[in-house]
Amino acid sequence: MRLTLDEYSRHFRMSKEMISSKLKEKKLNYIIDDGVTYILVTRNSIESHKSGDEIQLKSQEEATKALAKPKITVATVLALYQRENQQLKEKIAQLESKIDKLIDDKEQMLRDEMNKIEQVYSAKDEQLKNILELVNAKLMIDNRQQTVHEIQDYETIEDIQINDNASQLIELRDYLRTLDLKSNQRKIIKKRFLAVYDNDIRVLQQNGKLYLDFSKYDYSDLLEY
């Protein structure tokens, strides 16, 4: 394939002076036909030159695009840091909120546990108080030898029934058993009699036991439940 000087110059982007210099140095193959100089080239060299031009053109386009990209300014960097800083603050706030909730839940659990313990001890204290009251009442009964409520001149309830037919005495405990009462209700009534028998002549006592005389007295106020 042959090209004139102008065609070779346009195709390979080379000045005519450079082409003439190469011809003089015999670096290019050429022929002269009818006084016109033709440079001989192969098709491969033309294709190779085209590929090189395309690569060069692509590189130039990429360089142009790179130059066209906006430059990162100080204001852009500051805005980026501020945005990241705000995101970090939000994450920290969320973590602090979760920590506060965990602490509140733990404190509530501790308060509930303390309340349970206090309830248990309160119940134990109430039970101990009742036991002490019963023991104290028993000691008071055992320590009294003679009171205004003691039944005189009789040793047993059988003697009382034999010598005084008009008197109908019954032991408080036996009477309470005849009633349809729960155990705690009987205890409450018995404690009520123990609390008043020193000052109430209706309540009789002998050998540490309390007796009632329904033929003489009304005990409805003490037997309420």
C-alpha cells in the first residue's frame, strides 16, 4: 500500500519536514512514480497506528474527565467530618439510652427483691409476735395462784356440778370446739378472754383453765367472730 506525502502526514500525524528527513535517512520505503513520491506502508502498520491513536485518544479522554471532576475543597472535607461526627453523636446517644434502661431495670429488680425480703421478714415477725403473746399469756395463767375469778372451795368441775346444780359451767376450750369455727378464729376468741378475765367477773378461772357460766352471764360480746 502506498501513500503520498500529504496522506502519510495526515495519517501518521507527522510533519512534512520530518517525513523528508526520514526519507533522506532511508528510514522509510518509498518509490517515485511520474515524479510523485509515494511512501510504501503495510496494512499492519496502519492498523497498529490506528490502535495507538485510539489508546492515546482514550487516555486523553480519561485525563479530560479527571480534570473535569470537581476538586475537593476544605469546606467539603469539613462538611464530611461534621456529618460523620453527627452520626457518631447519635450512636453514642442511643448507647447511653440503652445503658440507662439497663440500669433502671436492674434497680427495679433489686427493689422488687428487697420488697419480697421485707414481706418475708414481716410475716416472720408477726408469727413470732403471736407466739410470744401466747407464751406470755400462758405464763401469766401459770403464775396466778389466786384471783378474783378463781372458783373457791371446789377442786374439779365435777365437784362444781354436783354441789351447785343451778350453775352450768363449761370450759372455754371445750365450748369453742362445739362451734363451727376455724382454728385462727378460736385463737382470736381465746386471746380476747385472756385479755379481759382479770377485770371481767363473767370469766372464771381454775387450774389454769377458763370457764363460762351461761346460766348467769351473757358472753356474746366476747364470742363475736
